[in-house]
Amino acid sequence: MKTQELLNVLNQHKNKSLLFEYAPNVFVGANYHITEIKHVTIDSVDCGAQTDAWKETIIQLWESPTELGKTQYMSVLKALGILNKVGKMKAYEANAEVKFEYGNANFHTAQLYVNDFEIRNQDLIFKLAVEKTDCKAKDICGVPEERVMADSIAKEPCCTPEGNCC
């Protein structure tokens, strides 16, 4: 989901509670806070020596240990207030991919993509997902498109010292 799409969805549902589902039927706790918003520029070189650049908006969610029993989720209106204040200080890139950075004692810290959203009663639920790493230079490296099992990677590396890859 792009940053402008996220803002549009939030603006359409100001009267709802804002929830984040990071695994099937597993939600970020109601004690979450938005603790940081990052405007990130990625400038990369892949293993095929191809360059790329893009922008991301990363919104960090943190569960406060002092509010463990909290049951009322942040309102969309409050979240919009935070996002709008940040947007006035540092403008958003509307077409930047938005990710949510989150982790807790039971879930590794990760930058999660927004796969979808759902309206359920008075809740706006963003469905988050981990994106697996991938080789962007498959054609240059000669990597077949089908997924390679982890133990076969050790036996047959995708890139050889003589190849075009790192």
C-alpha cells in the first residue's frame, strides 16, 4: 500500500478504532503507540550489479509495558493527528510504499507490508505481512523462478565466483 492510499483509507474511517493484524487473528496490543515515522530513501545495488532507488514510509508501532491491560485501541482520528503533524514537519512521498515496523516478545521485529484492510464493526483493521527476501537479478544469475528449498541452496548456490553476481 502506498502512503497516500493509507492516508485516504484513514481519512474515510475517522470514527473507527485502529487495529493491526500481524498474523492471522493476532493483533498488535491495544497498548500500542506510534513512536516514529521514517521517510526512507533506499539506494541499492543488487547481486547482478543493477542499481535501484525508491522511497518508503515506515511507521513504528510500540507496545507500552505500562499499559498492558489496556483494551481500547487508538482511534483513527488520533493516528491521523500524529501522521498529519509529521507530514507538516516532513512531507510524505505519496507514492512511497508504507510499512509498519513492529515486534514484541512473541514476534521478531520486522518491517511489515500492508496486504489489505478490513472494516469490522467499529474497527479499521490493517492486515500486515512479512515479505520474504528475494533475488532481484534472477535472470542475470540464472536462478529459476520456482522457489528453492533452503537445504538445496547450500548444495547449489545461485551465484558462482565466475558469474555476474557478487
